Amino acid sequence: MTKHDSVKPTNFIHQIIEQDLQNNLNDGKVTTRFPPEPNGYLHIGHAKSICLNFGTALKFGGECNLRFDDTNPEKESQEYIDSIVEDVRWLGFEWAGKIRYTSDYFQQLHDWAVHLINTGKAYVDHLNAEQMREYRGTLTEPGCNSPYRERTVEENLALFAQMKSGELPEGSCVLRAKIDMAAANINLRDPVIYRIRHAHHHQSGDSWKIYPSYDFAHGQSDALEGVTHSICTLEFEDHRPLYDWLIANLPVPVIPRQYEFARLNLNYTITSKRKLKQLVDEQHVSGWDDPRMPTISGLRRRGYTPVAIRNFCDMIGVTRSNGVVDMAMLESAIRDDLDANAPRAMCVTQPLKVTITNFPEGEEEWFELPAHPKDDTMGSRKVSFGRNLLIEQEDFEEVAPRKWKRLAAGEAVRLRGAYVIRCEEVIKDASGQIVELKCSYDTATRGANPEGYKANGVIHWVNADNSVACEVRLYDRLFTEANPEADKEKTFLDYINPESLVVLTGCRAEPGLATAVAETNLQFERLGYFCVDKATTPDQLVFNRTVTLRDSWAKIQKG
């Protein structure tokens, strides 16, 4: 029995790998890679790719490389590199060896471009972009050869050397692979493999004036790293013949194979990095890590956990069929995780003053409540009861509607973990607004109901005298439409949800939360799941709503 004999395939890629291992391809090794472009922050779609590439390597006892595809320096930055490294680690994965960059291979890639020229399989073309489009043909009509296609090897070598040295201006010419302008696959119609870019590179500085295309750099970088299974999303399926052609026509050390899977499409959001950047640049959101963004850093700030995201990626599976995943599935994954693992607490977001008239002035009584009702290992927390309390405004109605399970005038309700109180008097201001409730408490109801006694529901509360002030940010879906890009007469910006962020100030929370640290997850009883925002300070406690306790959006959609 080999170390792989007990590994069961869970998707079609794993089935391929299992077959390769049985045939002892690649000497029984499995090496994958995650190759993001450092031109933006990673989003939930990248999380699926991360889980697949790193998870596959782990499952088969192999290795996964982290390689930055840094071939477009004008759109890249160290900020994006740092954020990607942090996201991968936060999700719980570690790469093999050092962080790699395509720019590490620029010299070798250049030398292989020279190899293609020397073998008559690449040429320098002076057609401009518009002319190149005209010569390329269409899906139904073949392209035409460029007038520069039959330059001699010597001419091409000399021109390519001028491109490399910076003697030629940007856009004046490109290096193209010489394949077949009549190929049914347009990607094989003499694709561009090098462009002139007089741009400073964040890794290589000003050393290079030419940069390889993604198609040229991708497969060759895989080969240099010994990647055995190059796993890409389906949009690269039509590029695979070019991937294979380049591998076949260059003296690469190993032969990697490319496999494609369906990318993650999630409703009520967008995952185009260009459009996400537009949201940031035009300040529709506060930044790449705005909790409404589908970026990994945004989800993290909102309170999503690595476990929930990994479980979500397992739930949606790996297929070759494109589809749209319901946002409710992602929300279900985080609810399941936080229901089991988030400690409980109480917070009043829209306080209404409650005076317990029969409780002594200046005294307090402490209660010890479980941190989690189903997990004793989480311990307990302490809250205090006193004369001056706060409840939610929406938990009181002067005249109780039918089936009302909260507090009403003349009625009794239980305060979570404490006493039953009864509303004796309603105090209003000059405009008729309710500003205070005068209530009494029943000393016989501490933590239990006397025989035959039944309160009208249970509500949460805090002690006004020692609760802590906080700000609560209620986040919801960023867009009002399931597909914000479907309407050709409007843009996705027209569907930004005006209620995607509601900021509540003047909120009050249990005193034990005064020292809560950033990214702490918890459930505010009866309100939802929240986390401490990273911008929290000792003077400004901020909680972000991760998700409601139930799928309230589904109810809204049903009307």
C-alpha cells in the first residue's frame, strides 16, 4: 500500500490526480500552485482556488507554491502582495519554500523567447493594435499573416534586443509566437508573448523594458517550479492549446498539465477586480476591506472565519459547470460556525430607559451567565442588575398586538438570565415619545419561573450604570439585485443597496465587552452575530454585524 492508497477522490481533479498516481506519472509527486496577480485584493472566488490548490496538495501529500504573476507592473503594488500573503495565511494555508514571483524567471523567459526566434517560431511585429485585430480574423474567418511574419532570424534577434534595451518606444512593436493564423482557436493565431513597457517593477526595478504576456509566462513558470497539475478556472480552457504548444516547443525541465474548473459566481455581489477597484477608488465603499466587499479581507473584517470560508468552498464543490451560488449558502456556513463557537453577550442598540422602582437606589446584583448555552467549556460571564436598566425600544409596545412576546404596558416579561419585570407606568416627553418605563421586578423569579407563573417572552437588557458605550454597524448585501450586471442599460453602481450599512450610535453593551479585542466573534443575543471591528479603540468600541440570526433577506424578497 502506498501513501496515496487510502485517499478517496472528491472531485474530478482529484480523480485525475489519483489516476496519475496509480500510473506513477511525475514520479508520484503532486505539486500545485496558486498564482495571483498582485493588482488587487483577493476575493471569495480566489478563496475557492486557494482551497482547491492548497487543499489538493495537502490531500495527496504534495506541495503548493505561492507565485505572484507580476507581469504587469503598472497595475501592481507591494500593498496587494502583502494583502494576498496575509489572506492565504489567514485561511490556514502555508506554501512550499519561499514566495515566488514570475519576475524571478524573467531572464529564463527571455532566453526561451530567444530560443523561439532561433527556431523560427517567433517574430517581431510592427503592426499596431488596431491592425493586429484586423489581421487576426474572427471566430468564423481565418486571420491573415502579418507582413512582418517572414523576417529572418537575424532581423528578429536584432529587433528583440532593441526592445529589451529600451531603444524602441512602447507600442512600437511586439514579439509574437509564429503558430497558425488560420487556427480555429484564436489564441493560436500568433499570440503576443512580449510587449515593451518602460515601467518600474516592484521586484526587478528598472532592469527590464519588456515584459512577457501571461500566456507565455504561466506555463513556463509552472515548468520551472516542477508543477505537475496547473489548476485554472474555465476561462483559461481555450488557452490550454497555447499552454501546451509553448511547453512542447521550449526546452522546459518538466511537463506540467493544465486543468480547468468552474469559477465561483456569487449572487448579490461582483468579483471583477477592476470593478471592485472602482468601488474603492470612487469611495462607494471605505476600502478593499470594507465589510460589504466580497474580498477576503472584507469578509474577515465583517467577522467571517477561515473555517466558515473553507467549509463554504467544500459545500459548493469543484465542477466544470458554470453556475451561480446563492449568497445564503455563504451566510449559512458562517452561521453554522458561529452558532457553535461564538460566545454570547447582550447589547442594546436602540436603548429605552427602564427604572426598576422596587430595587434599591445605588445597589446592584450580579448574575453569572454561560458564555455559550451549549458549551460549558467556554465558561461564564458576569452581568449586573440594578435600578437603571436599558432595553430595546422595539421590545416595548404600549398596547400589545396579538401574539406579542415582549414587554407591554401592564404586562410582564423576563429579562434574559435575570428577573421577570412588569411595566407599571409609561413616561412620555412633550411630543408624545416614550422616554422611560417604570417597572417592578419579582424577587421570586431569579433565573426561574415559580410554579404556575409564565412571563410573556424573554428580552435582552443591560445595566445602564455599568454597560459600555459602543457603535454598532449593521451590514447587509452590497447590491439590491441578484445580478447587478445583468441590465445593459444600467451599471452595477445603480444597484448599490442604500441600506447596506446602517450605523447605530449610542448603543450599550455588557461591561465585560469593554476589553474586547479586534476580530472577536460573538452573538448578540436575539440580534445576530457580530465581531469587533479592527478600528476599535479603548475610547471607541465598534461592532460589525456579520450576519443575522436567520435569513431575513429571503423574507424580504418574498415580500
